[in-house]
Amino acid sequence: MSGSVRHVRVGIVGAGFAGLGMAAQLVRHGRDDFLIVERASEVGGTWRDNSYPGAACDIRSDLYSFSFAPKPDWARRYAPQPEILEYLKGVADRFELRPRILFDAELLRAEWSDGDGDGDGDGTIDGHWTVETSRETFTCTVLVSGHGPLIEPKWPAIPGLETFAGPRFHSAQWRHDVELAGADVAVIGTGASAIQFVPELQKIARSVTVYQRSAPWIVPRADAPTSPGRRWRFARHPALQRMSRAVVFASAEFRFLGFRFRAVGRVFEAVSRAFLRREVADPVLRAQLTPDFRIGCKRILISSDYYRALTQPNVTLVTDPVASIDAEGVATVDGEHHRADVLIGGTGFDATHPPIARLIVGRGGVPLAERWSPHMSALHGTSVADFPNLFLLVGPNTALGHNSIVAIIEAQLGYVLGALDELDARAAGSLEPDPAVQLAHNEKLQQALRGSVWESGCANFYLDDSGRNTTLWPGTVLAFRRALRRVDAREYIWVTHH
């Protein structure tokens, strides 16, 4: 290996919650030989990119931070995007991560090599990843991907979409240079982002036309500023904050019962319907906003101002399917044409075809995307057979519908640290899942998902092209933590590179 190529023990892809969390934990555990690859010029990941008006977390602030890097002074019960981004910048600064981040470096390819095995001291590094970026190529023994599942904005296949004459953009790539005040705005989609930005658009646009494919379940947000007294107590007494976090966590875990047991789900549905009745007096509009699938089948949305925005005179809800788009606006199947100055997509992400999978190449030159055709799968959502020393954060079947993804990430971070310790203890060069173990694990996962609310008939982003749920964890966070509390050496193949 040429002397101009640097080698690090751990390479990390992405400087969002997952990547920064991994780096911070490495620092906390005395491991400073790592490098983070980040395609942008700042940290933050999802919370850097999604800067649309009204962007905020739908998980309580108490849970949306690392347990090892608490923030006692969240301004609101549900943190807005700018505050979450500032928190992540603070994590980067607190653990002095910036010098170890390669900014503006697009990942081009990461390929595993078993090495030449000669051990002759010629500089060759056995068992390593070669990571090629737009700025630098380096090698690492272990590769950790914190790419995240919600990074590839997804537009529906609508005829004529490209012909629209005005500005067109997705909520995840918000055009802050486009003047929306006084404009006629068309919004395609009614997902988690749309229900946050539509109320903000309603305040300034001349008209907002919302195109809804299916009505989501919505529950009130109950947001509020946090009191100065609470912030002072948490700053002065960290144990109080830990107790509060535990209570909020337990409450979020309880919501899982609504997914598991139909009777509990009906209670949640009743709460949502009562909220809809209070907010929307018009029976026709209310009928259009009533979901026709079980609560939890799609992501449950949290908003206290979306329904109200739809009742305003400058907002129109269109439930007829979109037929096509032309230079002037949107045509629906009923023959109507709706003029628009600006077209905004609130159509979510492609979670089952992560683009990074095309760039990570395992043993034998096989890309992860090929290994994941037709289905994504991993052992404990974290490691993949034939991809030695690769760890995925928020990998297949790790997402949640009821609690904070940060709790999942932390469980995985502990698991990766355990794997690094085990590699050192065994003086091993690499580890990878036993294919039979990974297969059995995923069969068990799919069995747990069979007949679940997520497979009860709605179209959601959890299911892949053939209808398999490859994104969600079918249990509680506590169950996930138990599964990843330690690395079971028997599940892995260990290779010693002299």
C-alpha cells in the first residue's frame, strides 16, 4: 500500500446522529484512531438537510439526545430542527470530532480486501477496507456506516413531472431562495414532513393545494416551551434529568402495545378520531381526512395545527389521484387542472434501497445492493455476511414506529464497541456473521412481523418491492437492547490476519 494513503482503525461514513455518536463513543472509550467521511460541509445529517419551515422532531426532546451527552436546556418539549442541529454541532465540538471529519467528501466506493497475507512488512495492510472519496482515498480495518435510511428523497412516478415550469423541490432539499409569499403552491404528499410545513405555507401563500393519496392518522402534539425552572433543575441535578428521561422512555415504550394488540390500537384510533372531530367541523372534509387503515400501519403523525390549516380558506385538499403534471400545474383523474407557481414534494424517502449499498463492496467484489436483492437483511440490523468488519447503524429492521431511534443507535454503538474489544481480545483481523445464523435471525424476524399492523394492507415505506418489511424492528427498544447487549462470538466467523 502506498505510503501516501493513510490508514485508520475505524472509518465512519456520515456525520449525523449515528456517525457522530459512533465517533463520540470511540473517544469516550479511548479509541481515537478513526476518520469520519461527510459529504457536506457541516455535521447534522438529516437535521442539517431537512430545514423546511416547521421542521421539528416528533419524539420528545428528552429522548432525542444521547444518554452520554445530555442537554438539560431543550427550549421545547418537541425540539425544532435548528435546536437539534445545534445540539449535534455541540456533540462534535464537545468530543473534539471536527479535526477527524473529512468534510465535503462524497463517498465514491468502499471495497473490502482480504489482503495479500504475506506479512513481510512491505506496508500492505491485511484485511482492510479501501475507502475512496471525492477528496481522499484511505484504508481502514473496520468500516461503520451511519448513512441513515432517510436520505434519498422519493418522488412518485407522475407523467410530466419534469415539465413543470416553476420551481420544484422536495421537502428534504428545501429551496429557501424561492419566494413563497403570495404564491400558488402545490404540495404532493401528506407525510410527516408535509404536515409540518403545510401550516407554515398556509400563513404566507396565496393558495396551498394539498394532494393526498391516503389520509394519515394524526394525534395532537401537546408541544410547549420548557420552563426555566425545569432547565435549571436538570442542569443542577443530572439525576433528575435521567429520571425524567426514563419516564418519557417508558411512556413511549407503552405505545408499542397499540401496534401489538388490536384492542389497544382501537383506543389510539378513538383518540385520533376525537381530535379530528374537534378540529374539522365540515363533514365532507372530515370524511376525506379519516384514514381507512389500522393505526400504526403507516407512520403515526403528530401535529396540532395541520387539521386547522386545512380548514383555512386558502387551503384546498385534493383526494382525486394525480394524473399528470404539465408546465402550468397539476391535472387529476377527475379532469380538473389545478394551476401552481411552485411544486413541493412531501413524499418521503426510499428506505428500502439505500444508495450507499451500491457503493459498499464486500468479499469477491459483490456490492451490498446486489447482496440485498431482493431483500435487505443483516444480523441484528448491524452486520452482514461476506462483508467483514462492516457495521451498519440503523441498518435493516432497526427503525421504530413508537420510540426514539437514538435509543436504537445507542444500542448498536455499544454492540460495535463490544465487537472491537472482541477483535482485540482474539487478536483477530476480521469478523463477519455466519451466513446460517444471519438467515435464521431474519427468518425469526419475519415471523415476528407476519400478521403485524405494518403488513395489514396499507402502502407504507416500511415494505420493499415484494412486500417484505425490511425496515422496522418488530419489538420494543428494551427487546432490541437485550438482543445487542453483547456480541455472541458463536454468531460470527473470526479470521486471524497475522
